[in-house]
Amino acid sequence: MNTKYIPICFEESRQAIPIIYGVRILPTSVIDAGWLYLVAFMDWFSRYVLAWELDCILEVDFVLEALNKALQVEKPEIVNSDQGSQFTSQSYTEILLDKRVKVSMDGRGRAMDNIFTERLWRTVKYQEVYLNDYDNPREARRGLARFFEKYNTYATSGLEKSDTC
């Protein structure tokens, strides 16, 4: 079952807040096949993960795939990321600029600039990745799909996040 993305119910208060995607790449785990890399695009206002992708190669293609999926859900005013080569690539920035989306990148050593996404990574690591010993990429993908389904249900339910989430 897919959770449908519905912008937060408080539309009047939302209008003053730009839709911002936060994005990072997270090395998820070491399995027999090696490292897996996770990228996610999250709406900072609702904390909803609009799109995510997993790959065993840290190149731009899987980032572009996730970006295009996220843009199909809703076009943000700003996309914030770190300065990784995937996010500074011409193909990535062209997609955003063609859609008139502002590109924002954190400065070196400025993890707090993207605190919502950093908090998402902590949650992913401690509530999914570290608890599971994936045998292969397919298992990791299934586990992360279940995790994000639950996360999105909780993130958009209007409940306040606890310290464990």
C-alpha cells in the first residue's frame, strides 16, 4: 500500500513557507556485494519523504531518478543538498534550473544547515539499517521500502516526533 502525499492540512499557514527538499546520500550498509547508497528527497515542512533510491554505485544516475520522482509529486521552491559531486553535476542542476527551482547547498562542515534531513538519516540508521543485517541489495530495498512507508504514515499524521524518531 502506498501512502499518498497530501500537503499538510494547514494550507493557510503553509502558503508562507516555501517547499524545500532536503537531500543527502547515506551509505546504508555493508553487505556481501559491498556498500549501498541511499538518496532521499524530503519535504521539510511535512517531513514526508517524496522519493528515495538505492544503488551500489555512487554516481549521479540514481540521484536523478529520485529527483525526477520527487518533482512528479510536487515542485519545491528550493532544493537543499550538500556539495557532493552528484548534486553539483550539470545534469542535476539543469533539471532544477529548468523547472525554476532554486538550488541551495550547504557549506563545508555545516550539517546543521540541513538538520531535518540529518535527522531523517539518524532515524533511518537507528530504526532500520543498524537493526537489520541485509544479505543482498534486494533485501535492503524491501526493508527500506517498508521503513519509508511507516515513516511517511507517521510523518504526515500530524503527531509530534519523539526523541526516538
